[in-house]
Amino acid sequence: MKQLAILLSAVALLASGCNTVEKRIEEKSAVFNSLPPEDQQSLREGHVRVGYTEEMAYIALGKPDEVSETTTAEGKITVWTYLEYSQEYVGERHMGYRRQVLVDRKTGRAYVIARPVHASVYRDKVEDALRLEFKDGKITAIEQPATKH
């Protein structure tokens, strides 16, 4: 049993470590090591700038959730979209009734009552968190949605 727990822990550790900045730096070490220190620090912090390459964006942010391409008169534009996943509280919903038997202590009579059951309901939300436009392999535009209050 102990060996199974150790094996599961190792698998979980490997799975969780596959998408860290350090793993991506290791994966793209030739690109990362060729960069000036200020760009290396920017990538470590998960920041990108106009002019960065696709490889640099990958190091900083990881694999995008969506990739699309558009061809214009000026050439091909590639768009990387990173999504944000969250849940939004919708409210309480009536889910049914719970039967309960009560006994009157004085008379000894049993009563069956039905109490309403309610539960919190949430809706999954998926929103664009960041969009990067690339032309000729370099970032030409960075779009972040306005913050919501």
C-alpha cells in the first residue's frame, strides 16, 4: 500500500511539474540562454512584450488554449488565446423535498413533513484572459480584457 502511495505521489508530481516556467525554460534552454538578463527575468515572471518571439511567449505563458490564423493582404497573422476558467454564483435552486418523521411527545403521534431542499448553483465561465497576435513569428499586439469590478 505504501508503494502505491509513493507511486501516485510521483505521478502527481510529474504531472504538476510539466507546465512550470522552469520546465519550459529547460525545454527551450537554447532560446532562453541567448536572451539578455532583463528578458530572461521578464519571462520568469510570466510577462511578454511586443517583439518577443513565439518561443519566448511559450516560455513565459505556456501553451495557449486556442490558436487561430488569419491571412490578410499584409500576410499571415497567428493569434494565441489564453483562457481564464472560473465559476459564477447563480443563486439558490429548489432541488426537491426531504421527508422527515416527527413524533409529538405528548400524544405519541407521528407526523411526516416534507421540508424543501435548496442548493447553491454555480455556472462555469470561460473568458479570454490574454490574446497575443504574431506576425512573422513575433508578437505585434497584446490584448487584455478590461478588468471587471
